[in-house]
Amino acid sequence: MSYNINEVSDSVASEIEKVKKRIKDHSQAKFQEVQIIIDAILKLNGKMLRPQFLIVSANFGTYESDRMVNLASAIELLHMATLVHDDIVDDAEIRRNQQSVQSKFGKDMAVYTGDYLLSKSLSVFKAKDYDNEKIAKLAKVIERICESELLQYFNRYHTMTVRNYLRVISGKTAALFSLSMYLGAVESGCSETLANSLGKIGYEIGIAFQIIDDILDFSTDAETVGKTVQHDVKNGYYTLPVIYAFEGQRVTFSQLSPLAIGMQIEQHDGIEKSRILARKYTDKAFQRIDRLPDVPYKSLLRNMAEKMLVRVY
């Protein structure tokens, strides 16, 4: 099949513009005071990665624009809600190079806003009459996100095992990528086998993406990465580079400064070991993509994954 990958990419970009408009429509509030906060969140201009992957995945089947745009908007609203809540827990001042909601409007308003966005996400599913199985999958992902956050919080000021770290990020990040790709495929009429395969690609991309994000927390500055860096360490959350750096050691982290932790990471190759694990999941995703049916969006999917997983920001 002959096609121009730029044209395929442009078609996804066109759909994302529809998603942005749909999100704005879905998130309209009755009260002006609430709308001011919602508008501030919408201006943060995220990359819309999950909607992009959902749309690409849906193009492996019979694509229906209105249905997929609606589904993608629900997924992004859920993601936005988790970011607002994350910033509260982390006491983060910066999100996407702008003042975070909790920093600008206060923690109380941020909590309510995150809950509001979550309810809007769920209402989209109900309004479009998605079957109970799809709603159950969404509920399961929300459950996994909460469980992962609780597990991470329970381990504050202690290093986790690599296995538990992967459990945390599989819920915090990978589960929503996986759900996005699975729902896009299954709602466009793909077979369960193909939908599951795309869901697994989303999971592997999500794991690699989060590991890379945790690496960048130690190797870039706040302006480059667009959020407050090394906040995890300061708040007692020790991600993969720290886990590898202190593997097998008994450490009282309250007595160590972020600088001392950074030196330990450098001395024990915490960054490089983390990159190796990220590459493992990246390679799994690429191998699975190579086995997908040969449709125009297959090349775009690989291209998107490469740009996402080979990055410095």
C-alpha cells in the first residue's frame, strides 16, 4: 500500500484539534469561579499522547471520528485529573513550564478540580452509551492508578525493589497508555487479539516512557523538562536511578542530601542501568509493532514511539 506518512500524521493532528475542542466542551462549568481554574488547566497545552495513541490504534480498524474523538477526550480528562492530584501530593509548583493548579489556586481548590475532571471523564462514557465492559476497564485503570499511588506513598523514604517500582509505574503511567490503545482498537471493530496486542504495546511504551521520565529528573533542569525536577527525591520518593544506586545497601535517606544521592547515582551507574531497562521495554514494543498488520498507521505508530522514547525532555 502506497501512502505518505506526513499525510497520515496530519490526519491525526486534525483529530487532536477536535479532541481539544471536545475537552473544552465537556469541561464547561456552571460557575465562573470554577471555569477560571478549568481554563487555566486547558492552557497548559499537554502533548496529548494518550489521545494520539488511541486515534492511531483506532485506525487499525474502521475509524469513526466522532466516537473516537469523544473517547480520546474522556481519556485525556482522566489524565488531567491525575496530574492535578499528583501536583498536590508532590507540592509541585511547576507543570509544563507554568504555575501548577495547586500552587496558583491552593490545594483545596486543586483537589476539587481534580475530582471535577474525573467526574467529567466518567460522564463522557455514560453519555455515549459505551457498554459496561468498557466502563469496567476504565474503573479498573482508575483503581490501579490509586493503588500505585498508595504503594508509592507507603514506601516514602525507603527504596523499593525494582519489581515494586515497576508495579507502581505500571499503574501510574502504563495502564492508561494501554487502555487508550486497547479501547481505540476494540471500539473500531478490531479483533480482540489485535486489540490486546495494541494494549500491550501501550503498556510497554508507558513503562519505558516513565523510566525515561525518572531518568530525566536527574539529568535535566526544570525549564527543559517543564516541571519541578528532583521533587521525588526531596519528598522521599526514590525512583529507578536511586533504587539501582543503593541496591543491596542499608541507608537512612533522611540523613542524605539530594546532592549526595545524585553522587551515589553517578558512582553506581544508576542512570545507565535505568536506561538499559527502558531499552528493554522499548525493544519489546518495537518488536510487537513490527508484527502488527501492514496498514498506513503502523509506520506512524513506530515513528511516534521512537520520538517518545528517544528524548531529552
